[in-house]
Amino acid sequence: MPAAIHRTMNVAEWGLLVTLSMLWGGSFFFNAVILVALPPFTLVAARLLLGAGFLYLVVRIAGRRMPVAPKVWAAFLLMGVLNNVIPFSLIAWGQTQMASGLASIFNATTPFFTVLVAHIYTRDERMTPATVAGLLIGFGGVVMMMGADALLDVVGGHLLGQLAILAAALSYAFSAVFARRFARTGVEPLPAATGQIAAAALVMAPMALIVDRPWALPVPGPEVFGAILGLAALATCLAYVIYYRILATAGAVNLMLVTFLIPVSAILLGTVILGERLSPHHFLGMAAIGIGLGVIDGRPLAFLRRQG
């Protein structure tokens, strides 16, 4: 029996969601480092090939078995295209047109698309007034946190780059809703993540070879190799095991709330690792995101009603 999907996440699931946001928040930083030396398709192919290798190693160590049914691998292929090949490539290319922080703002539209897609294609993740209100508050917090300079960049920035990130967000939404079908196959999170990333790597590698001709590129420096390893091991291998774990019980809409937390994680990581300073608008934005997530979760409002 597949795990039940419940709208309200427990403490453990919220902890996993925050962890996932930190892993994926770091991916924007890793991308920025790598894109200085490598083109987008090569970046994505390296991330997926190494990520698949790491995941398969974990599968072997854990004593798990990979599924062999053709239908399951067809699902892996579709998931890999929707959740990795398309969005990873669009985001990497989009980051060549705009700053990483601005890219994370556009990526934070993912929950809106997910709510719409889930409302149309699922029966137990219908849109509610609280969900819509929470999404609007949360996205307002993301924009507030990034500041006025980022908003000016939106007005004067490259339209194609912005559209690329929005298209990536829509692809993530479809993949999150489609991924629920894995629960029906009974595939565990670790083999599911491995199969998806491996299938995506098989699609992406030929594209990189044909388009980028990576053998003709200059050899990158050690910082680029380090960023590729971090992107593959942390933002891909570990992140997608957590991704499937949350999806199994909390559902697609709750899972995609991670994109609200990614800009928060990115800024906090910059503060801790790079010594960047937090401004008042950062704290206001984080507070708005927290309120939005609380509205979606429902328990804070229920507590206030009981107290009243």
C-alpha cells in the first residue's frame, strides 16, 4: 500500500524540507562557479552522470535492488526529463543571463504552478483559499527578501532568461505531480532517485557531446571540479533521496514549498560561508515566508482560533 498523502506536514517532514532547501539553495552557488568555465549542457550532464554514480554506489552499499520492469524505467525516463533534463538545463542557461539570486526568485514560482497542476490532475491536493493565500504571502516574502535591486533587474533584465526559469518551474510542477505515481509501483525512495537521475543522465550526455563538444573546452580549475562534486553529491544524490521521501507522505504541493525556502537558504549560506551581511528587508522577507508557510500548514491558524 502506498503511504497516505497528508496536507499537514509533521516536524520530521519540515526538517527534511529545510534540509532540501539548503541543498538546492547551494546548487545556485555551485552553478555560478561552474558556468564561468563550462557551458550549461556540460554542467548538467556532469551533474547527472556523477549524481547517478553516487546514487548507485549508495544503492549497492545499502543492499537495495534496482527495478527491472520496463514500465518503471519508462516512468524514470519521463521523470528524469521533467525533473532534471528540462529544468536543470533551463536554469543553468538562465543563470548565464541573470544573477543567481534573481534566478531563485523566478524558481520560487514553482509552488504556484504545482498548486494549479495538482488541482487539475489529483483528487487529494485540491486548491483551497488558505493554500492560495499562503502562496501569495510566501512569494511576496521571497520578492521582499531579494530587495529593490532585484526588482529593477526584473524590469530591465533579459526576458528570455526569465522565461527560461519560469518554464523550468512549470516543468518541476508537472514532475512533482507525476512523481506520485511511483508510490503505486512500490519503488523505494533510493532506487527511485537513482533510476530517475540515471535515465536523465542518459538523455543529457549525448546532448552535451553534440552541442558543447566538451573535449574542445579548456580544462577548468580545481574550484570548478569541487563545485561539480558538490553539485552531484549534495544537490543531486542526497537531495533526491530526501525529495522522494517527502513526496511519499506529504504530497507534491507541500514538497514544492521548498522553492520558497531556497532563497532563504541561499542568503543564509552566503552569510555563514561568505560573510555577507543581512539587511532589514532580508528579515522582513523571511518573516513573510514563515507566515505564508504557516498559513498553508494550517496548524498555527488552528491554534490561534482555539486560543480565541
